[in-house]
Amino acid sequence: MQSHDYIVVGGGSAGCVITRRLVEAGKRVLLLEDGPADNTPFIHMPATFIKVIGSERTVIYHSEPQAEADGRSLHVPQGRTLGGGSSVNAMVYIRGTPADYDGWRDAGCRGWGWDEVLPAFKKAENHMRLSEPYHGTTGPLHVSDTRFRHPLSLAFVKAAQECGLPYNDDFNGAQQAGCGFFHTTTFNGQRGSTAATYLAGVRHNPLLSVLTDCYVETLLWQGKRCTGVRWRTADGQRHSAGARAEVILAAGALSTPKILLLSGIGPAAQLQAHGIAPLVDAPEVGDNYQDHLEVSVYGRCRHPISLLGQDRGLTALRHGLQWRLCRSGLLTSNVVESGAFAITDGGARPDIQFHVLPVLVGDVDRDPLAGHGISLNPCLLRPKSRGAVRLSGPDAASPLRFYSGALSHEDDVAGLLRGVKLARRILRAPSLKAVIAEELRPSAQEQEDDDVLIAHIRSHAKTVYHPVGTCRMGDDARAVLDPQLRVRGVDGLRVCDASVMPAIVSGNTNAPVVMIAERCADFILRP
């Protein structure tokens, strides 16, 4: 059995980051990724990321039917390739608000307040035009403005201002509230995933071994010390490797708790029910599941100006040639170019985020509406609903069961209702009214009963693919991890991905995951 200093399970956003930092420090690292390499052009062309969703480079998890979401099963695609989510997402770079991290600190995560995490954000970042006091300029992660801006995206930004939202050039700066264009993890007109930035910097270092198509089945133990992992390759063969120092789980908020449960760390009664001998009775492994939900408000264009049809025929060929030859044009767009953060609950910070797409969108299980249009997607930033991840059996090949808890807390329905009402106002503001003929859904009627809008919310709410929280850190005995991301009750094992978050952040989760991985590397290298 081969032995390394560290084994990193999961070559996604966090895995690539911590691998880079450990190898730079002279450590011998084995990086195991479940999926294939990130060697398809649809990953690297920013605008074509939707073509990767549903391919072999993603895995789509299906929740149990959720009563409060019209009995629907919600679908959560996750990256399954080098770079993970950063290779398949919409490249939106958002950190959240200082209050998010101060809330972590006050809930028992010592050292995770805003003043402690900001240096890690800045260490990671290489911003194309912004610097102090909020941004970094020398890190591996490129953050840029997109080179293309669709006229419908611009119309939204103007319409939001007409509804009272101030223009904001930097949602990661002094103030999150307002409307504007997102900063993106792109550079030179292409995607800047953590595989293309962090991992690329050490890819040929002899200290690093990278294996793809490796599905980790369980952790290996000597007593209560984690000493390695066992995995299965695509041809069904099983392999093992040892770690002299630590194993680091970075498989994501759905896969990481599954690996822990299969390895004997979790609620003892649940493990015993599946014939798994408990190593550590950790009652909250798999609990505290959280995700962002959004609801589309659709508008029909007066003229055929949306993205519909841009990926077909000679038009697609022209865009492809422009991208390959010049790294310019439509394919440099992250599609979700513009958005907003709005305060609708009377609080001190935004509770609603808008993701705006210059096309009518559906979901993994739902085809988009026909024709040219725009989708305004208000998203509830700090949901109160909670779900859970569970095993369906003791075999690693068995699918996990997860309960999203979608809309199970009435405050979440009320928050999305406020967001939908604001989206409808923006859709009818002058700058969008000039290019949008009518609202398609939830209703063409300008005044509509709340019951109609709530029915639309329950039937159309979808996740933003931001699952977090299933292995939360904290200083209480029930927390799965301590504040330095070590798994309680064992030695030689840490978790480093979105599952560690005690509460979801107010925005997209990829930048916070990169920050978490930077901090995890510091905990290991500078204890």
C-alpha cells in the first residue's frame, strides 16, 4: 500500500486549494477525485457551463419528496471533475457579509470572525482591478469582470435602480446591498477554476499524485487514528493508500457525510441499523443541511434578443471561433452576469439576492418556457429550513438519501414571497419594460393575490446548488468538527469543504469554500 504524508479526498474547489498549499510546503500528497479530468472545452468556455450539468462531470442528487414544495423532489447537481463546483458553476464570486462570519464566531467557531477570515479571502484572490482594503492581487484565484455583457443584463441593472436599489460596483466591498454586475472567477476570457489556478501551479510537482475516477468507499483505521482510504476505480478494482499525517475529506456537503457514516462516524443507532459498527457516536453527522432556494420570475422579450438559439448552427460556430481565436465575445460571459442584493425584511443587511439570466431557464427536471425572455431569480439568503443526509444502506455504491427540508419553515416562504414581489416590480420598471412585453410567470396580471404567488413559489422553487452544513464545526460537544476542522473523537482526520459551515453564508458559496481551504492549510502547516 502506497503511503503519502496527506491524502485529500475530493479534487474540487477545496481539494485543489489545500493540495496546492500542502505541496508548496514540501508535503507528499495524494489527491483522489471521483470524476474525470477537467478536459472538456465546455468547462473552460465560461458560457457553456450548462452543457456540463448532467454530464459525467457532475452528479445530480435527488432529495426525498418535500411536502412543502408541492411534494417535489429537488435536484442538486454537484461537480464531479477536477475543480469540482468551480469547474461547473456560474463563476460568481461572492463572499457573503461580515455578519455571517461574526455569527459563526459567536456560535462557537473561535477564530472564524470576519477579521480572521478576510486575510484568507485576500490571500486567495488575484483581482484584475481592485485592491486594498478588501481585495487581494497576488493569489492564485483570478477574479475579473466578464468581457461580455448582455443587453438584458444591463436592462436589469437599470431597472433595479429605477426601483430604488443603488448601483454597486463591488458586492464584496464596503456594502453588499445594491445592484450591478458580478465579479467572476475568470481570466483571459476563460474559466478560472481551482483546478486551472491552484492545482495547475503544482500539477507537475513530483510530490503530488493525482488520481481521477476514484470513488472513495471508506476510511482506514488503526484504533481511532485515520491511516488511509480505500477506493474503487471505474473498472471495479479496489485500491488503498496510507497517510502518515492526515486524511482530509473535501468531497462536498453531500458526499463527505456519506464517507464518514460508511466509516463508522455518525449517529450510532443509524449506523447499527445498517450493520455498520460505530467507531464514534457523532449524532450530527449529516444533520444541519442547508441550501439556497430561488424562484424564477419570467418575462417575454419584445424582440428575439435573449440567448435562445445562440448555441446552434452557424451562430454557435462563429461564437466558438471568436472565443478560440480571440478569447472574446459571447462565450466569455458567465451568463449570470448581473444581479442584486436587496433588503426586504427591514433588517440591516440584504436578505434577498438576485441571479439574472438573459434567457428563459428551467431546472434539471423541467424544460424552459419557449421563446425569448429573461429570468429574474430572487434567492433567499439565510433560510431557516433544515434538512439531513442519511445512508440508504451499508454499501458505498448505494445512493444516499437526503431531505432538503425545502420551504419547511414558513419564514422562508414569506421571504421568497417578498423577493418575487420585488422581481415583478423590477420586471415592470421602465428599462425592462422597454424590452419585455409581458410577464409569463407567475402571472401576467400586475396585481395578484399572495396565494397565487405562494403557489408559484411552492411549485417552482429550486436550489441554487449551494448545499452546506452537514458536518458543522463548533466548540460544543455535538459539533462534528472542532474550529480547526478536526473530526471529533478521532485523530488524523479533517474535513475541508462546504459541509463545515455552521450556517450558510449570504451569497454564493464557492469563494467561502476556497477561504475555508486556505484556513485549513494554515491550521495544518502553522498549528
